[in-house]
Amino acid sequence: MNFLLIDTATPVTGVAVFQGENCIWWDSNRQVYEADAWLGKKVQEGLSRIGHLDGVGVSIGPGAF
């Protein structure tokens, strides 16, 4: 199963792609402004590494949003 995980709970925004229990790609960046633009690009990059998506996990919080 393929999962996209997104963390926006802190000023360090992160995106990861898992196939089963294995993380096959991740990226993170400290964002003060324009976290949404960075996140959109990284979500697209992560999704390009898998054939299909089975689920999305998101942590929410004050972070850069």
C-alpha cells in the first residue's frame, strides 16, 4: 500500500511517501512564508514516485499554515 504523509504541525513542513513500511522518499523544509507553494511542489514530486495512492496522512497544527 502506498501512502503520502504530510506534516504541518511545526515550522518545519515535511512530506514523505511510504510503500508499505518503507519510506521511499521524503523532504522537509523550515518555512516561514509560502509554505503552501513549497508543499504543493513536494506533494507532486512525492506522488510522481508511486503508481497509485492508497491513503494520505496529515498532522495538523499551527506550523507555517
